Amino acid sequence: VVGEGQDVSLVVDSDLPVVAERPMYFNYRTPSTPVPYPLAEAEGLLLISPISYQETVGIMYHEASQYDIHNELARARVMVPEGGCVRDDNPEARFPGWEPERWGDPYYWVQDSRGRGTFSTTAVDVGAKAGCAVLSPVDGVVDNVEPYALYGSYPDQRVAIIPDGHPDLRVIVVHIETGVNQGQRVAAGETVLGTVRALSRYFRSDIGRYYTGDMGDHAHVQINLVPQGVTLGGK
């Protein structure tokens, strides 16, 4: 279910002749309920996509930055993607022992190296139209909500969640207009953290430029390791 005002495409890769129908069935009067779906596994956590299935434009994994917005070591954890890999453009930075599956749902890309010195699946961008709801990827408690300047120039907001059973981890979600508060309990795939920020007002993100073909608005997720008992602070 694509939804009103959105685009969709399909690539078929085959060694045999293919006969394809191009159906376009839709009903805007009774849209289906947005469905959350598994995105990746990391450190024993199952991450739910921050964007519902119907509103996901594309998924691109990439190298996380070495440092967080406070210029402290992020220690981003490796995520093992669910689904099938359409194209891995950074095989040299794969986590040792991990091989992407060719087929599966959802499909995703792995971006070429950004020269950050981290593994290729330590961060993920889930593409969506600006204004789409951003869901919590895990069950847990909001540790921190704070504004910051993306790349030192563009206004953005960041939510850090302490996932249940993992006090030394922080699930980080950025590029959103937040709607939650510090100390608030959140449920995976249910609690709305905010909405996708229109970063395309300022620049075209890599997921759009190199993969989805749109302007690249998205929600970014990564998991950082912090010393146990540390609170990042903020508003």
C-alpha cells in the first residue's frame, strides 16, 4: 500500500524472460492501518522501524560518525539488517562474519564508505516524506531530548532512548520534530516520537541522491554505547 501522493518503483533482476503486469490498485477512502516492522537486530535488541511499512520510501545503512553531537565517542553498535540487500556498496567495512541476504523483506542498500572508520551498518536512514510519524524503535524510557545543529549548520532534534534491559545502550533517533519528553515511557512501533523533519529544505540527503531518487527526507537511527549509569542530560 503506497498511499496518496507517494511514489513507488520496482526492480526485477532475472536470468530468465519476465512477463510483468503493471497493476495500480488503490483506495484512498479506506487506507490500511500503518504497520510497524522489524528493521534490524543489535546487541540482543530487535529494532522496529521508526517509519511504518506503508510510509517507508527506502532503507540505507551507512557508517556512523565516530563522535556524537557533544563531540564524545559514540561507540555505535553494529546492526544486523532484517530482509534482503539490494546492493552493498561498502563490502570492505562489513562487520566480520556478516553476509547480507540477497532476498527478503524489507529490502535495503548499504552506502559506500563515508571514511568514518566504523562498520557499514552502524547507522541506518529510513526514508519517508516529511511530516510522517516517527515511531519508537524499542521499548524503553526517553533519556534525552535536545536540539542541535546538524553538520554545525542545520536545525535538528535528537531523541535518546534507554532500551529495556540495556542500561548501557542509547537508541538514538534524529532528523525529527520531537513530541516526547525526558523520562517518558515509549513502546516499540507504537509510541510516536515526533515527525520526519524536512531537511530537504536545506540540502538533499545521500539516501535520496544515491538511492531513492527523492529529496531524501528520513529518520536516522543508531545505537550508542555509554558508560553504565550515565545520563546524557538535556531538555
